Amino acid sequence: MNRPVLTIVVPCFNEEEVLYETFEQLSSVLDELIEESLISIESKILFVDDGSKDQTWELIEVESEKNPKIKGLKLARNVGHQNALLAGLETASKQSDCVISIDADLQDDISAIHQFVEKFWEGYDIVYGVRDKRETDTYFKRTTALGFYRLMGKIGINLVPNHADFRLMSKRSLDELFKFKETNLFLRGLVPLVGYKSTKVFYDRKERFAGESKYPLKKMLAFAFDGMTSFSVAPIRFVTIIGFLAVLISAIAEGYAITQEILGHTESGWTSLIISIWFVGGLQLLGIGIIGEYIGKIYHEVKRRPRYAVEKDLYTIILEVKQQSEAVIN
């Protein structure tokens, strides 16, 4: 087996505070892998700027001029982490045998990359980076994350627990992934559907090197709900069950009211009437909201709008120049 070409894809959004350290650490890992003859000397690191408002792209451009291993992809606007990551994967797959995705904040242990590549040599197409411990997370985040994975498993969504987007994928597994054309991306759910031979590498998650998290509670909840509604109709079924139970309870209450009327024990019940109205009204609004969420997703899917637009590509240029050189030689 020839030494594979590896590309490390790093999605970035307003990461100027951490980029210099990320450049240095990932370049060091790449150099070590090349020295050990585990990967090709043509391996690269691709930073994807997801419409940052700070100096992220400028830093990437400057570093790419100094370091031939570092390249950049600038998106025309902010499209979100998952779409930015997909843009990097699609670009990198054009000239890579395997691709590793990792966030720019250095919380994922880069020393695990060495194990990723070793697993690739062993014949695995997908290698998941799994957090062995979550001691750097708050108690609330650890508890809600565990609850999320359990809930997703209960409703039939196959996720790798404690795995985010730190993974290695072979070229053929990426080609299969790109066949999924949905607009509402949830890569953590899509990658297991590819099905090729996979394994896990466990690591301890670190503190963020610098800057602030780009996933506050509001975004985390939205991301979790997107994942749930993208892969399962369980929420709609749940509302159906709640509605059935409400009807059943109403029927029992109606029978009780009729019995009291016959026995002459009835009294005016303003409180029970108002509570019943609020209860049923709340159920209706909940049901309409969840159904509306699915309809909204259908609306986005049928429009088939591009998931991202590339403004500048410092990576594909290499491939084009190489192809032109080979054409001249031939």
C-alpha cells in the first residue's frame, strides 16, 4: 500500500485567537506522520472559513504563503458548522486518500490523529474519535449530552455516543457520504449510515485553548432538535400518543360528569373548565409546532438551494497545477 495522502479539514468561524496555535500543532502532527512514512508528503491541512467577521481568513492566507502544507477555503457567507465541514470534506476528497475533520479550538486531542492513521492502515474506512471523559464540561452539559444520546437511541437513531465531528474517513466512505443530498445536515447521524468498516479511538477532551465556544446552550438545543427531526418521526408520534391520552382522559372525565349529573351532585366548575381549555389548547399548539418543524424541513429540502458557495479556494489550485504539469510531461 502506497503512503496515503491525508488532508485534515478544520472548519473555522471567528477563530483568530486560537489559529496560530492550531497552525503550529497540526503542522507538527503532519510532519511527524510524514517522517514515520505513515502518510504522503503531499498531505495538507485545509482551513475552511465559514464567513468569519474577524481576521480568520487573513491569518489563513498569510500562513498558507509561509507553510505549503496549509491551505484555505473561504466560503462566501456563514452557512453553519455542518455545511462548512461538508464543504471542506468535498474539496479535500478530490485529492486525498483519507480525510480527518477536527475543530479549530484544540479541545479534541490531536495526538489521537496518529491512532486514526494507524487504524486506516489496518483497513478501517471510518475512525470515530470518542471522548473517554468529559471532565472539562460542566455537570449540566455532561448530563444533557448523555440524555441526548440515550434519547436518540430510544427513537432508533444510530449515533456514536460522545462523538462529535472528530473522525477519519476514507475516500470511498466520503464518496458514499456525498450521495446523501439532504439540506438539513446532521453528519453525526449520516456517517454511521455509510456502513463501511469502522472503529473508535478514545481520548480525553481538553479545555478550549482560547476564545469562546461557538456553541452556546441555544445553538446546542437547536442542533440536537435538528438531528432528532432529521432522522426520526418519533416527535410527531409522541404528540399523537399525547393527543390520544388527552382524548381518553376527556372521555373518562365526561363519564364522571354525566354520572354526577344523574346523581344530582353537580356544581359549577369554572376552574376545571379553564384548566381543560388550557390543557387542550397547549397540546394543539405543541402538535402544530412539531408538525410545522417537519413541514419547514420539507420546504428547505424541496428548494434544493446550494448548501454553500466558495469565494476563494487555495486548495484546489494545487490539484489544477499538478494536473497541468502532468499533462505537459505526458
